Amino acid sequence: MPKLISRYLVVVELTILFALVFQCNVLRGVDAEWFRTHQADSEAIVLSGIYHKKETGSSDIPLGFYNYGEGDWVTRVFDHFKADSFNGLAYGEYNSQYGLQGRLFSVIYTTLRTTSRELLESFNSVISGLIFALLVVWARDHYGRAEAIVFAVGVITSTWLIVVSRNLYWVSWTWFLPMLVNGLLLLNRPISPKRWKLVYVAAAVTLLVKSLCGYEYLTSIVIMAMVPVVICLLEQGESWFESAKHIALVGLSSITGFGIALLMHASARAPNLIEGLSLIKQDALRRTMGLDGDPSALQHRGKILIRYIFEWDKPAIAYINLPMWLVLLFAASSAVLLITRRVIPPEIHRWEK
């Protein structure tokens, strides 16, 4: 019981720390201007959408833009949202995704009757903080205290987590939810067939939630969700056949979640499903044809990779400006070392104790 209480206290303390870092940049890990302005236009889409939903009573996709014309339209959206009035400006729907985050924040907005953007953002910060706190405890229980400390330090010094975690549009906690749920379900060994079925269902549900909030980074998110699965299979010494079966079923479940989200999006986007899917296909082609509309996508994919790895213009880690390729090399090396540790430490804690 004392160990269980201690674990819960650690979760609470880390949740508070991470939430303060995400919401207020309390450790000054990123530049104040970057923290203030990063993806502010995306947040304006959510705020405009939930206000429009309140005014009209319904909205198929509660994300959109109020037309301000030229100038700093983002600041105007923030100001008008705070004043709870958009003065009858023309509204345009943003329909590139289903907009689950708009629906979620609409509920909070109307329930609390708040016009505070910061209060809505704090929901994301706390949920993100809780998910990372649980992941840190999972790392401690699965690998050890040193690895958990490194993970926690990585969270509070990740500049990109700091600037995006409170954002109303990105709801970045949905990116890590699949990995967390799989990790918790597979923590206690041995894994029964019934538990594996829960993993399959969880993969579908968590990928559905993520996809309903947008399709960005899905490949990386599925790979992250697979990490606890692969680690579990290695540590249990499963056969190649069993390992391939579980990985395939988790992957298929993830695709199922994505497919359901796609159908829901198509239904909300157009009067009939076929037309909705056609519109989504057009958006996908437009967004994947390369930079500046150039159809030579292969060439531009290479340029994008080079930019991400060797020409990144923002520090990836707070307080020190390491090149991105070095950060990625360290992350890859750490992943390989952790995965090759195939035996669970004898001092591993179990959640039920």
C-alpha cells in the first residue's frame, strides 16, 4: 500500500510540474515570443468554431474562420472571443478534419460559460501533464529510476512539447495516448489472450480519437503505440509467428480506428459518404503533392527530410542548441539499447501492489 500511495503522489506531482511547464512556460525553456505565438492561428480556428457553434446551435465541423480581411486576424479572434462577440462577421468552415477538439471545447465553453482562452488551454495542459506523468511512472516501473528521470527531464526540456501541449487545435495529448494505454495494458506479465484483445480494442479506440482531431503524424503515433507491444514480445520471448500476429493485429486495429474516423469525417463533410470521401481525397492529394504545388513529390520529400534533420531552425532541447541530427541519433541509440534489454528488472513494481 505505501508503494501504491507513493506512486500516486509521484503522478500528481509530475502532472502539476508538466502542466505548469506546458501552460505557463514556468522554467523558461523557450523564448517568450515563440511560446506566445506558436500556432496561434490554429487556436483561432477552434475559438471561432466553438463560438459559431454556440451562436448557430449546430455545426457539422466546429472549426472555422471569421473573416477579418487584412491585418492581425488572430489577435482579433482572441479579443472578440474574450468579449464574447464577433459582430456578425462572415464565417467560413474549416473542414479538413472532423473537429473532435472543437466539439470537446464547445462542451467546456458552454458548460463553464467561459470566454477565457487560457482556461480552455489549461485542460490540454493538465491532460498532457497527466499522460506524461503516467508514462514516466511506466518507464520507472518497466526500466528503472534513472531511465524515468531522463524521460521526465526530456519532457520538460522538449521545446516542441512546451510550445504545442496547451494548443487547442493540436490537442497533442492524443498523440501519446495510444502508447500510454498499450504500455499500461502490457505492464503486468504474463499477458493473457484476453488482455491482448483489450490491446487491440484500445489501439482502435485511441487511434480513432486521434484521427478525429486531425490526421497529422499518424505514422509516428502508430509507431510509438507499437513500442510497448514490441518490448513486451521481446521480453516474453515470443516466437516470430506470435510476435508477427500481435503486431499485425495491433496495426490492423489502428487502421480500423483511422478508417472509422475517415468515414465520420466524410459524413460530416458532405451530404453523402462518397462525395465526402472524394473531397477528402482531393485535400490529401493537394497536401502531398510537394512544396509550392510542384508535383515532383519525391524530390521534395527529400528536401523536407533534409530540412527536418539538418536545417531545423528552432532548438529541439531547451537551454542548449544541439543540432537536430544529434538529438535524433541519441534518441535512436537510446531506443535500441532499451529494446535490447529483454529481461524485466527483478525490482519491477506492479500496479496492483
